[in-house]
Amino acid sequence: MGAVEIVKDVYMVGGPDLTDPKDAAVYLINVGELLLIDSGAGNSVDAIAISIDELGFNSRDLAAVILTHCHIDHIGGAPRFREAFGAKIIMHERDAGPVERGDPRMTAASWYTIRFPPTRVDVALTAAEERLRFGSGEVVCLHTPGHTPGSLSVYLDHDGKRILFGQDIHGPFYESLGSNLGLWRTSMQTLLALDADILCEGHFGIYQPKEKVRAYIEHYLEVYEDEDIWS
């Protein structure tokens, strides 16, 4: 199965049904420069690169990989995309530490029996909202803590639609890995306020139109409505 076009210039190029069962979804954005949202669990870098090349792009032109959080199914391919492809690694500073240390517990690499090497983060974001320019386009990174302390959600306005990359907004939540349900609930309200037309999720696919995006987020708010708020 090859890459999936979501809208023009936005594609799913990796995931459990595309590249490797351990991979979370990997998305490619062409905004004049090529960006990846997440990088899979690590064994599928070549398959992701082939997906990019088969779309008519050159995977060697990747400008950056934006990591939505520090868990291995999202970050595993980042070291090689950085070293072999020259892509910059971008993520929030609150999750950068486990990546730069190669922390087997906080990255959940030990759960997957994967070794993740210490990997330098080139750009550590710090603000609640940061607008990043690439080529002729712009993506917006929102700090949406809850699943992890440094979880990011990314969106862009493209071709008349607002496209949201909300990778693990459904959870799961483990206090030992820094999850915080109180912060997550606030983050979900931030995402609802975006009124996105398309949600590109990390494990459960693509949701559109905006009514389905809103229903997806509201569903999980209801699921965790009675759970304790961890501080």
C-alpha cells in the first residue's frame, strides 16, 4: 500500500498499515519545503523515504521532522532522518530531554524493545504557539500538554482548509510518563477552538469534515470525564 493523499500537498507516508506495525502515522507536508510530522518507530525510514519518492518528491530534500512528542513510535526514525537526510529535528523543549538522553523509559522505547540513541534536537520550541516558516508556507505548532508534558499539535491553513495534526490526543495516559489529564482537557479545548476541517490522527486515521473532527475530540473528553486530574 502506497502513500495516501489527504489533500493536495498533504500525505500520509507511514503508519502501521503502510510501513511497519510499530509505527504511528507519519505525515508529509509540502509547503515549498518538505516536512514530516513524526518519523515512525525507527525500522521504516527506508520505506517512508520510498513513499515520499514515489509521490514525485525527493526524500533527500526533507527540511525538517516535527516530533509531536517523545514516544518511540513517533520519534524512532528521527536520528536517521537527521543524520542521513539532513533534516532538522523540531519538538517542544518539555519533551526534548528524553530524546536527547535516549531515555528508554520516558520514550517508551523499552516497551517496544527498541534501542533509541541520544539524538540532538535542533529546534526546541518554548512558546504556547509558534509559527514556523518553510519556503512559501507556514505551519503553527501549539503546545498541547496532557499525553506528555511537551506534546505538540500542528496545523496549517492550506487550499481553503484548516488541517490539524493531533497525533495522540486520544491518549493513553500514564502518570509515570508525565501524563496530566487536567492539562489535556485544557489542550482539547484549544484544539476545539481551531474549528479544524481535517484531523490527521496518530493511530486512528483521518477525520473530516469539521463535524467529525469536533465529534472525535469531544468523544474522548467524555471518555475521560470522570478520571482523576493528575497534577
